[in-house]
Amino acid sequence: MSLTLHVDGARWRDHLTHVAERTPGLVPVAKGNGYGFGLGRLARRTQWLTERGAATGQTWGDVLAVGTYDEISEVADRYDGSILVLTPWRPFGAAVEVDAALDPALSRRVIHTVSRVDDLAALLERQPDARYVLELLTSMLRHGFNAHELRSLGSLASGGTLEGVAMHLPLAQGSHLSQVQRLITDAISAGLPTRTLWVSHLTPDELATLRTSYSDYTIRPRIGTGLWLGDRGSLRVSARVLDVHPVERGDVFGYRSRTAPKSGHILVVSGGTAHGIGLEAPTGEQSLKARAATLARGGLDAVGFVRSPYSIDGKQRLFAEPPHMQASMLFVPAGAGVPEVGDEIDVRVRYTATTFDHVVISQG
Ligand SMILES: *Cc1c(COP(=O)(O)O)cnc(C)c1O
């Protein structure tokens, strides 16, 4: 039985076009679990966006970003533009193996991310016409060149096709602009032959400021979450009630033969660890005093029950025991409304960490 992502198709597509329209140069990001939708679906949707953009003379989605070299094959035949790989190229592993196996037409669509001096030399040696962006080290300290390394590239950066400089910024904490300005200054003083800037996590206002201050630059904002998941109201996740068992205080249930702390119902619902359904911390305050008070009230989290992401009768319910592989057991205390076998219930999930059995997009 299924954990299902329901998408209000018309509303979702409106949101996608809205984001594209207000984000010139948009580069959609499709990586990992495809933000819950799956990589293939996002690739087709990017193709759709590209065609809509082309029809109105705008550049969106002429480049799709994937996370890894292994993901190229998931998007390549559902979308026909360039594919930027966000994980920096290295002279080992998937970067080398996948790339060598691509047919030449597909290989020309790939834009590599390069973050080390030696790697640029090694890439251009293997593939003298490689397309690439140079990643600059940001305050994230993930990957990238510092100013000194950039300057040491010298004529190396005239090899292949330099498609721009890239910076991966931390999630917004105040303004990123001073950091971006410093990095652009580094790129300019290194004499890099490019005027394209690939950025992430800038607000629409920051992007607008950047476009004004660097009007000779082309800005390419890479966006995943804000694009695919930016209108949560168009998305809903449901599970099914698979079984309902009335229990009295002291009745035994589950893999661990726990006993029910009071009367109520044990529910078996679809969705488990294989879908990414995990244990969440119980609600509310964790202080000893608060726990003592909960204990005194006979609260279930006090007896070790943990909050689940499933809602029943308007409340987020507690797991009766840790989620199983494809199903979960919940405890619903007496007094609450109990759904029937087959009913749909709402689930709150992290879309980037959930594998859905079905994605249902309403048409029209
Ligand atoms: C994932 C990723 C993005 C997109 O991030 P979102 O928060 O999903 O918009 C942009 N750039 C890089 C380098 C990434 O890895």
C-alpha cells in the first residue's frame, strides 16, 4: 500500500511559470530523490518550461542542473538542453567513468563543475573541448577555488569552454551580497575570460541588486526547493489506513511486545523507513519539569511514545513503535475519532528525504 504525493497540477504549473518569469536565467535543479517528484518527471517539466520560455523569447531551463554524474542518465533523454553537474569533477570515480561512457552528442551537453587547479588540468587533458564552470569557495567551505588558486590558473582557464564562475552560498542568513561582491572581485582580478555567474540561494531582491551592479554579467540562479516545492499549498501527502485494532491498557502489541499505556486503538498505516518515514522527537518542551508534568497528566510521550508525521482526527499522532520498513504503527488514545481501514490520512514529510510510491498530478 502506498504513500502518495498528490499535486494540484494546474496550481503547481502556474507556480513554476511564475518563478521562471521572475527569475531570468533560471537553472532548475533536479537531484537526489527529485525533490519527491523523481528526476525523470522534473526533467520533463524542465523541457516544458524551456519550450514555454523559448516561445516568449526568454532563457529559462536551457540548462538543467543535476547533483551527480550518475544522475545524468536519468534526465538526458527527457530533456534536450545542457546538463550542469553540481558535484565537482574529480579525476576518479563516476566523473571519469560516466563521462567516458557518454556518447559524444550527450557528452557535449554536459557542463562540469571544477573546483581544484589540478582537476582543471586533468579534465582538459582528457577532454580538451570540455565545457565547465569554476566553483569559487564560499563561506560554506564546501568546494572551490580561493582567490590565490584562481589567479594561479593563468592560461589554463582559456582551455576548453569556460561557461562561468559558480558560487554555492549558504541558506540565507542576512544578505549574501557582500560575499558575492568579494568573489566577483576575485574572479575579475584573476582575469577569467567569462561574464557569467552561477549562484544559489539568493533572494529575488539580492538577484535584482546583482543584476544592476553587474549589468555586464549574465546571472544564472540555480533553484531547486523554491521552484519545485515553493508552493506547498499545491502539494499533499497521504497514506492509507491498513488495519485498526482496539486495545485496552496492558494489551501487548508490536515487534517489541510493548503494552498499551491506556485504552485506544493501534493503527497500521502505509509508509515506513523505506519511504524515509523516520522518528521525530516528541512535541513540545523537553525540560525535566515539563516531562514530569506530562507524566502526571499521563501524556503518551512521557511513556516513550514518539511523535509521528501522521495526522488523525486533526492531531499529529504518536508512533506506537518505531516505523517498520513499509508500514508504521500508531497509537490513537480512546476518545479520538478513529478512521476506517482504507481511509486516507494526511502525512507531513520532508519532500527531499521521502520516496513516494506514487506521484499523482491532477490534470486540468
Ligand atoms: C542543491 C543545490 C542547489 C539548489 O538548492 P535548493 O536549496 O534546493 O534550491 C543549488 N546549487 C547547488 C550547488 C546545489 O547543490
